[in-house]
Amino acid sequence: MELADPDPGRPEIRQDVLRLTELVGLVVYADYDSAGIRLHDNDQVVVLKSTGDWFVVWRMCQYLRGAWEWATGKAESSSTHADAMDLPPVASCVANGLTPESRRVLGHIIARESSLSAWDEQKRIAPETVFDLWSQQVNAVATKLMASFRGRFSTELRPWQR
């Protein structure tokens, strides 16, 4: 079983992964040397750590680079497909499960990081609203990808199929 390309006949999966990496990239970054959350001041760190949301947001950057490599066909390791499969549920968790304080912090980050993109027009609205608009887009793409990847490489029967 080749994990590098699950279904070459379905390029829309790669396009959706690429779209998700663009959206997630507004909040976190990952390159060859480092990865992290796009924080702008220490108060944002304090809020994310005090709410307990730091870990789940940081998990997105662990999968970001590999998912992007897989989507663009520039894979440098065999785990990039796994990263592409792991990013949607983590991104969905971030989009749906954060505290209001964390949503506000990430809304500020998204508004600031997107100043040259389509989010520019949204910069004057409340950060929570910016986050909600971002999470709607993330949820749409992540849900579609989770359905595409679900059970794709499983060789075992599920408990209810036995």
C-alpha cells in the first residue's frame, strides 16, 4: 500500500488539503527549522496557556508542513500523507472547541496575518467574529477531508462489522 498518493484520480483531495493548510497557516507556521503559533505578544501566550487551548492549537503546526508537502507533491518523508490525514480533525477541534478567550486571541491573529488577503475587509469587526468566519471555512474543508480519508487505509474490520 503506497501512502504517498492515496488516490491519484482525485486531485480535489490534494486541493482541499492545500486550502486547509492555507487557512491553518493564518494561525500557525511550520518550516524546515521551526514551528509555532503566530503570536504577536506575551499576553496572547498567557491567555492560550491559561485556558488550556495552547496544546491543541500548537498541534496544528506539527501537521502543517507535512500536509502542505503532500498536497503539493514535494514530500520529503513518508509521513506527509499521515500529516495530511491528521490535520483535518485537529483543525476541526481548534475551530469548534476553544474557549471564548482563545477565540478572541486567534481572531486577532487571523485578522493581523491576513491583512493582504480576503480577510482584510474583516479586520474592523470583532475578533470573535473573525475567528467564527475562519472556523466556518475550516470546518467545511476539514469535514470534507475527514470523510475522504475515513477508513481509507484500514485493513481491519471495525468492531460493528465483525
